[in-house]
Amino acid sequence: MNVENVLRSTLRERAEHTGPAPADLADRVLGARRRRRRVRWGLSVLVALTATGLALGQMLGGSVDTRPASERDKRDVIGRADQSPPREFVAAGDTALAAHYTIHWADVSSQRIGRRDYQLLDQRTGTYRPVPWRYLDVAPGLRTAAVLEQDLPARRVGLVDMTTGKVTRWIDLPGNKAGAVAFSPDGNRLVATTYDGTPEEITLGQGSHFARADARRTGFWIIDLRSGRTAWHPAPDEAEHTSFIPRRDFDWSSDGRLVRSPNDQTGYDYYDLKGGKATAPTAEKHLTSHPGEVSPDGTLVVGGPAGNTTSWLIDARTGAREDDVPGSEFLAWADDRRAVFLGCRGLTCEDWDKRVETLLLVDVRTGRVEPLSGERPMNKTEKELWQPVFAPR
């Protein structure tokens, strides 16, 4: 329809329903038509630009992947041999570096007081970021962290979403405060170790006397995350001396039916979930060192260390000692035949002033070693002496 026809039709409709047309009616009609035409043109341009941007983003591979970082990168081995401590996601087989921390020690009079500073995996960026928590553990799947607040022991446990970094839930611990927390193998329960004071606080030894922990372990909480039920059970620490690290924290047996704590003589003490003393599960009866764990298929146990650079394998069924394997401190099983260790290689291993350690992925059958991190000098400052925290991938 041309301009003349539009004007003629509008004037006719106006004449039929109203009195005489105003003098500027033609200008109004033509102005409204021009405005409608500009709006339609602007919308067309916007739609075209949006479609072009989407198409260009897809061509360039720019579509946004909102999956957690541990899901975006599914490579079997993700090492950072040039990073110490690792800044980006590290994983091997079925395990991953969920966090790492340093302990800052301060001497106050005759006491030494420690504070843990953690860096937790940020699932949005795939990097390790500082967090304000003083103790944490990560659930299988790397989606949730259980955390304790600044002053240990803490009166509550928080659950943190590792994608948003926010606390989604607080669980109160009335009467008995926690200095450590650990997820069960299925991720549905927590064991929280309780102390009557700060776990990283010791009185320094004088002369032939050992360092003594000021805080004593009092027991443990069992927390069912699905039902919200909590129960505390007494389990005092009877050790007289605790060397440099005073903790006797609880974690879980490999089948998740018992909790356990390290024992200098026997490897572990076991308790059932009602607080009673228990015997080791069959798969763990030859687990004699801490930290330690049975392989996923239940056939092997790592013992040791056998020396400055090696640990030994134990047949989990018979207790027979098998070959030595590279790696001085066991950390986690990656699968049935590969494990992650802290280990030292080279001529500097015997000299603690020159010793450096690395996260190592070790094939326990062939001895093949693959570095997962850069070197960690043992004689450096506390900030550089980082400690890894692994969790099932």
C-alpha cells in the first residue's frame, strides 16, 4: 500500500467516526508510519546480529561448557610437572588432587601453634583457589567439601558447593567440637574427630623430652548427611607422645562400615559406628602403616616407607611382603595397579638439606613413574612445603 492510499483510508475512517480532521493529521500518519518502519528495521538487525554471533561462536568452538572442570577434562592422567604447588587441576585414573595446604607454625613461649591454609579446587575454572577454612575434606566426585571454620576445634561443619564456593548447609556439633572431618567412601556420611583444644598446638620438648600435644582427642561424631542425624561417641587418645604432628584424626575403612585412627604400633585402631572397639576388616588386617589403603580390587597394600625413596607392597590376603616401589609416602590409589606417592628421585634424596619431592604416579607392578607436579623442596619455607589432599574422581 503506497503513502497516498494509506492517507486516503485514514482520512475516510476519521471522517466516519469523528468530526473534521485536524490540520496536522497527514503529518501524524506519515510520522507514525516512519516510526514503525524504523522499529521493524531495528528488530531485523538485532535478530540478524544475534544469529550471526551464535553461528560464529559455534564455528570458533566458543560455546559455553558449564560442566565442572573435573568433568570437562576426562584425560586419564593430568599432570602439572612445571607447577609446585599445582595451580591447575591434577588427576590420575580414579583419583584427583582436590586441594592442597600449607601449615604455618608460630612459636609462642614454649608452645608451637599451627594454622592450615588451604587451596581448594574451583570447579568453574579448574584452578586451586585460597579458601578461609582451617580444615577440609572433599567428597567423592569433587562436588562438595566439608569444612571447619577459623578457630579449631569448631562447633559446626559446613558443606561447600565447589562450583559456587558457597556454604549450602551448616551442621551443629553441640558440646563436642571438631578438629577434623572426613567423608565416607560413598559420600553420604561424615566422621568428625573431636578434641578438647587446638589440634595443631604442642608444647616443645626440652632436652630428652618429646614434644607433647596440648589438646587431647575426645571422640568422634558420625553425621548422616541424608537424614541429618548426628551421634557422638567417646574415643580418647591414649598416646603419650605424638612426635611433631599431634593429630589422631579418624577416617573410614575402605568398606565404609568402620572408622579408624592411626596407631604408632599397629597402624590403625578401629571403631564401629556406635563407638565400640572393632577389629580390622579382612581386607585391612595387613594395613600396618599410616597413611595407607587397600587397592580397589582388594589385593594389595602399600607399606613403608622402605627407605628414603621407596615403599613396599604387601599381599593384602596373605601379608607377604612383595617388591619395593618408588615413592616414600603413599597418598592414594589411582586404580588397581597405579598409586600416587610423594617421592624423591636422584642423588639429592639422601641429603635432607637438598632433598626435593614430587607427586608421582607409580605403576606398582612395573615401577614406571610419571610426575604429576613440580618439585617441592624440603628445606624451604612453610609456604612452599605444601601438602596434597586427594579424593575419588
